[in-house]
Amino acid sequence: MSVADPRPRVWVSQPLFGDVIARLREHFDVRTVDTITQHSPQDIAQALGDVDGALVTLNDRIGAAEIAGASRLRVIANVGVGYNNLDLPALTQAGILASNTPDVLTQTTADFGWALMMAAARRISEAERWLRDGHWQQWNFETLLGGDVHGSTLGILGMGRIGQAIARRAAGFDMRVRYHNRSRLPVEVEQACAAHYVDFDTLLAQSDHLMLVLPYTPANHHLIDAAALARMPAHATLTNIARGGVVDEDALADALANGRLAAAGLDVFEGEPAINPRLLALRNAVLTPHIASGSLATRRAMVALAVDNLTAALGFGPAAGKPPSLLNPGARAASG
Ligand code: 8YV
């Protein structure tokens, strides 16, 4: 008969770098899953039912129903800087700590946003498909002409860490940078990014290349709708590395199909991994499978930070009691 492990129990919802996750075994009884799984709400509720902590990803939605029976649960460590998969007020009210993984992915994600914008503006995916499909019979001066990135105006919607990292890249391309954010940044930060604050409508109207980097909340669901797209110049591109729900994809497909917008670079989709078929059919949409933070080093660093958060929240490791990126310190008060 095996003796039950008396240590705190943690659940790791997806297979993530095994050697990084192994660090959890120093302190905890760790439950893992073998294959990438789209857990049902019931499965999540069951998995959380008898653990002290969980390490989850954006595919795992955790709200009041999932934690209702989780009497031991003290922490949810999310792998990702975005945490719209978590119902933070519900977790806080239940006294459950939540954490995310900021900073470690900032530069990698900014690199990718830049690449996607460049690919959309310069028609890179479209050109490669065209070439592979055997259309290149003769060099032609007017083949696949795109829009310029250098010297143009970059608009950034959402000027957090990643937005600022993108703005700094623009200096090397002699771009003007405009941004809109919930709140205006301190002047020193604006100067460091050479970015000018404008209102939302001005951002839409002035951006040759608009980049979405804002956190997804119910308030900005379909913020980029038909009316917003109609305010953008027809030669503009739209790049989304935030969350798919920020954009009304049917309105975007209309704009791309009828020449109201030059191109889009999309790494995130409202129903991902399902993709709006209209977007799939458009030659001027560059589509990637939510990989903006996906360099090997960064994805490992994200999991490592989530491990640190989980370990510290449960009172172990060098930062015991002080998770490095806690989202809801108020949960402590709620749990008394
Ligand atoms: C992650 C992301 O890959 O950090 C985020 O918010 O969208 C991506 O970088 C994803 O969240 C992994 O769960």
C-alpha cells in the first residue's frame, strides 16, 4: 500500500517543459496531464477540488463555478501576461491568489508584433504563397507591391510594457509614434518611447500601421468594429497581438475584402483555435497561431516564473510568501 504524499498538492493543467515543472516536485505532490487538453469546466472543477494550487494557461478558464468546490485552493498561477481566462474578482473574493508572467515575454512579444506588422505591410505571407504556388514565371516590377513601414506613423493601442517595447523599436525605422491608453503615461516614459498621446479616434485616423497590445476586458470587446475600421486610412494595416475579442472579425474581413484596409496581421482570434473562415480566405490577412511570446527561451522563462509564483504563494522557496507577480494582493485580506 502506498503512503499518501502529505505535501501540498498542485495541478499543472497542460504539459509544459517537464524539467521546469520538475522544480515543483521539491515541495509539492504534483499532478500533471500527459497531452494538451481542452479541459471542460467540470474537469477543471474536479482537478481544482482537492489541490492547494494550480498552474494553468490561457486555455483554462477559471471562474466562480470552477472554484466553488475547491476548499483547499490558495493560488492559481497563470502562464501568460494576459489573464482574461481568470475571473479575478471571483478568485479574490474566495481568497485565492492569482499571478501572471509579465516582463519575461515583453521583448519577444514586441519582436513578433513587429514581424507581423512588417509581414502584413510588405505582403510576405501572400508573396510566399504566390511563389510556392508556382505563379512566379517572370520578374515583374509591379509584383506584390506593399506599403512602407519606415518613415510612417505607428499607432499603438495599449501602452503597457509590450506597447512601450514596440514603440522603442520604431525609432530604428524613423517612424512617428502615436499611442492611446486608458491613462496617459508619465512624460519621461513618453519621451523615452518618443511617443505622443492621442485620443482613440485620432489614433485610428493617423496610424499607417495600428498595433493592438491592450489587455482584453468586457469593456473593449469588439472595440475595433466597423465604425473604428472606417476611421482608419485605406492604406493602413492592423496588427493584433492582444486578444481576438478586441476585434470584430467579420467587420475586419469586410474591410480587408473591400479595400477599406490594406492588410492585417493577426496572432489572436476570438474563437481560437477556430478561425473565422472569412479571414482564412483573405490573401491580405497574415494569420499566426498565438505564438507572439513563442521563443523557446521566453516560453521556458514564462513557465519558470509561474513555478516561482506558485511556489512562493504556497509558502516555499526563496520568495516564500511573496509571489513575484501577484495580481490580487486583496485576496489575502479576503481569506483573513
Ligand atoms: C501566452 C499570451 O503564450 O502572455 C499572454 O498573454 O497571450 C501568450 O504570450 C499564453 O498566454 C500562454 O498561456
